[in-house]
Amino acid sequence: MPDAVDPRSKVWSAIGWDGSNSLMAADMHFARIKRHAVILDIDVPNDFEARVYSMLDGLGHPGDANPSPDQASFLIAVGVSKDEGIFVEPYVISTYPKTPLSAISLTAPNWNQPVRGTKHGDWEPHREARKIAMENGADIALLFEDEILVDGDRCAPLLLDHDGIAYHPKNSDGALDSVTIEQIRDGLESSGIPVRPAKITLNMILRSSEMIVCGSGMGIRAIGTIDGRKIGNPEGRLFESAHKSWLHRIKNNWMDLEKWRLFDEN
């Protein structure tokens, strides 16, 4: 594994990109970057958003666009580095099987406060977790600390418990404040599924009704197993409601510079 870098070296977010001049949920990603920058003691320029959009002009595609209707065409890492300033880095988005995904449990990286729970500069452990999952025949890794679920390797977990509530890991336990979950929250709650943070154990996962993972690149995916053990009934009520809400968002929640300025003025 490469040497760890200073987590306070950068702040960033992975945003859906249409391959042209629009970003998905740009307002929410920009707001999270600024929140986390304060925690990481990184200065974000006042014209950050406008400069990001200007950097999209003429930006080359990193490969073929993702063709799935429930995923963005590309993913783009946007942020601020203490050494290099504003950066914009495009990525291709993986396609996923139509069947529920398999997960493995791994130990979460343990950063000190106040770094934990931010989108910081030392993200290599998450990339390594993804590599380990794939090497072991799984689709994703779920990361645990002291038997408490903290995060996914590139996604936010959300499970439906038997009490009818959808639970996600708590930011105070080291989980990211997920932009994707915030985008689908209203849709879930309007369908009768409250969304709440909680301490989530492996036993809680195994007894849950179902589990999904959410991310700007992957969209909404059902989880079928963890470490070979079945999780609830995949693609049930939680998945259907979350996926429906996400499809609405991915069709309507794009912002070019003009739309972002109108939002910012209001």
C-alpha cells in the first residue's frame, strides 16, 4: 500500500458529470466541500464554483460514457488541494450487475477527530478496500470499526430494519454525510420510510429486511450478501423507493453554471 498522505492536504467530492458542462447536485456537493474544508483548515476560494465550471470547458473524456440510465455518464473529483489549489479530475464509472451485489466486511481506516467523517486527502485505504473486495470475488467492501459499520468503500450503506426505519451510519462514528442519501431522503420519507442515523452492527445487518448502497457513481444498488451470508430480501420496498427517487434526481438534478448561479442567488 502506498504511504499515507496528510488527510488535511485536500478536500474533495465525487460528482456525477454529464461529460459537458453540467454536474449532478452541484449545490449539495459544493456545500459539503465547504463544510469539510472548515474542519480540515483548507481555504476555499470565493469563486470556487465558477472556477470549477470554467475547468469543465474542453475537459476531455477519460473513456467511454456509462450507458446505464440510472447512472451518470462520468464521475468527476472536484476539490481543493493545499499545494495545488482547485482540481477537477474526470473518471469513468463502472457498470454493475443487475443482480444484488455481494459485500465483504473489512476493518475501517481509523482517522482521528476532526478528520474522521470528512472527504479528506487520505482516501487510499478506501481504494485498497475496493481492490481487496474484488480480489475476493465481492462487488464492494463494507468497513467496520469496533464492530460498528462506518462506511462503504465507495458508497453509503442504508438498511431497512424490521421497525420500518431506514438507518445509515452516523457521521459522529466516522461516516460521511452522504450527498446521495440526502438526495433520496425526501422520496423515501414520502413513501413512508423514515431515514435516521444509527450505530449499525453486523448482527443488525443480518436481521434487517434489506440493505442498499448509494453513491454518486453507482447510484442505488441492492446488497444480497455480506461475507457469504444473506441479507434480508434484496430489491424490496427500500430499494424500489430509493431507486425511484434516484431516477427522478438523475433526470432533473443537473446544474450548469447558469443554474447554479440562479440557485446561489436564491
